[in-house]
Amino acid sequence: MSTSTSTSASAKTQGSAPARSFLRWRIVDIVVASVIGVAAGLIFLAWNVGYLGPKALLEPLLPGVQGLLDGPWLFAGVLGGLIIRKAGAAIYVELLAAVVSALIGNQWGGFLTLEAGLVQGLGAELIFLLFFYRRWSLPVAILAGAGAALAGGINNLVLWYAGSGPAFTIIYLISTVISGAVIAGALSWVLARGIAATVALDRFGSGREARVRV
């Protein structure tokens, strides 16, 4: 009786461990997520300036279509989630990238940059949570990019485009969601697979998965 009970309890523990693994962050998870966040923050800084030219061209054509330029600010959380595969990774990486952008300086101010990073990261995080941190396919990545874009787009409409008419609101949201799905979602998935194919991610599920494919 005692042996049977002990074996049963052990089986339950072993069976539940993988299900809870996405909650446990290792030191290597924190280090790699931080590296991704800082690198993404530097890309944010470059895009803070680089987007001004395309924006000047797009805005006169159709107000709201500048949302197509939002994708480069949204990819950090999606990429972090795809690589780290832990609860909170999307929020952590996107927020850290925003911290880097805010500390070095940008035209939107420190607090609002951090707030935007938190909201965008949360948008991606909710999609990964919806799939219980078990699905990391291209469709899920696209949805995560779209989720980050929708959350960030609504946030921008409240803070920066308050009072905009229905036409602008619809065009902007559609544009930013497309940008998020393609750039933050699909391209992040391709990038994550490329990085995972190297030895850099051998200690991560994403890296081991890539080895199996090879």
C-alpha cells in the first residue's frame, strides 16, 4: 500500500513538472532575455529616427496608414516569448527594450515609453497565455504580433490621437495590426528559428526543437 501510494505520488509530480516548467525562470533565461531586450532597445532607438522619413511620405497619402510603421517597436516581446518560452518573457523583453529607449532618450518621454512597452508586451503575452505557453508556431507568432499591435494601437489612440474620427481610428488600427502581424509576428518567428538553429540556444526548448528538425 505504501509503495503504491509513493509511486502514484511520484508519477503525479513528474507528470505535473513539465506543465509548470513555463513558470520557472532559470538564470540563463534571465540573461538571454536581457540580452534580447537590450539589443531590441538599440533597434528601437534607430527606428525612433528612421521612421520619420517613411511617416512623412505615408501620412499625406492616407491619415492613419502610418500604423504600418509600428512593427519595429513591437517585435521584442514576440521574439522574447518565442525564444525564452516562459510566462512573462514577452512583457519582460518588450519592457526592457523600452527602458533602453527611454534611458538613452527619445521624443516621447521616459514614462510614456515605458508605459507603451508594458502595454505592447502585455498584448503579446496574452496570446502566448491563450495557448498555455505550449504552442510556438508561425500562426501563434503572427497572432502575438497582432496582439501587441492592437494593444499598442489602442494605447496610442488614447494618448496621441485622442479625438480622432472613426475613419482614422479604423485605418490606423488595421494598419498597425498588419504591421504587427508581419514584422513583429512572422519576421520574429523566422528570426527565432534562425537563432535557434545555432548552438546559442541549446539550453532552450526552442533550440532543442531546432536540432530535432535538423
